[in-house]
Amino acid sequence: MEVVMCRAAILAFAAVLVAALSSAGGLEYTPAPLDRVTGVGVIICRSYAATATSGTSEEILATCTIPAGKLATNGSLVRFVAGGLTASNGNTKLAKVRFGGIDGVQVAAMSTSGSGIGWRAAGEMVRLTASTQIGVGTFAVSTSSSSSVTGGSVNLTADTTLVVTATTASAAGDVTLRYFYVEYFD
């Protein structure tokens, strides 16, 4: 209720401000309908439990199920944030965020041999049509980061998943997920 009232107040203020500016210089403004003003997502998944790799193959550390039809309109999106720590060793560690399950579209990825460092992945998958999406993701470790833009073709009329995975070549426990959440924006 407070968020809707806050949005309404902001839009009312903007309308008054634009009206005043328009009379002075011809500025035009058409406010978006209140139900399309976003900025506050709905968290659909979250976890703060420590989950570490237990072997040397690609493993799922976290899963968020996005219900069928949740991304029902073009432009709706899911935003994710995940982060954790690496073990204090020089082993190669690989972590990924995928949309559409473990075989799905890779939205963000990192590979590091950093010892005892933090990592963070963040990004969005935006619905273009019922079966096409575009994703933007970033992955940061220590003092470096990488970004990627990817296209997807996940069928959104069925349940789908967003997963965080990790692979370690030589030891269990090299990558630990400490937090993960997914927000939905219509």
C-alpha cells in the first residue's frame, strides 16, 4: 500500500512539475500508467544458506523455479543476485548463472584461481516474446569483473528455472554460495 501511494505521489509531483515547465517552454510528458511503473520487484526466491560444491563436476548450488506464465508480458523480467566465497587455495573455480536449468542459457560466468576471495553475480532476463529473451549479466571476483549479453529461447509457458552452478577441477568446497535472490518485475 505504501509503495503504491509513494508511486502515486511521485507521479502527481512529476505531472505538476512538467505542467509548470510545459507552460514555460513547450516540454511534453506523458506519464506511464501506474501499474507499469516499476522499480520495486517481488522477490520470488531467496536463500542465505551456505552451499558449497561437493565434487568436481558442475553442480547446482541454488535453484529458483519461475512458474509458467509468470513472465506473461513482453518486457517483464527476472533479476538475480548471487554471491559467495572461494576456498583459500589456487585451484581453478568456475561458477555460472543459467536461465532454463543446468543446460539453459548462460547469463553470467566467472573463472578464477583466486584464493579466499568473494564473488558476486547479478543480471536480468527480459521477455521479448513467449519463447525469446535477452539477458545481461555481470560477474565480479576480487578486482576483476566480466559482463555478457545473451539471447535465450526458453519456453515461458512452462515452469522454468534459474540456477547457480559451480565446477571445481580438483577439490570439493572450492566455491560456496552464501546468498541468492531472484526478483520479478512485470
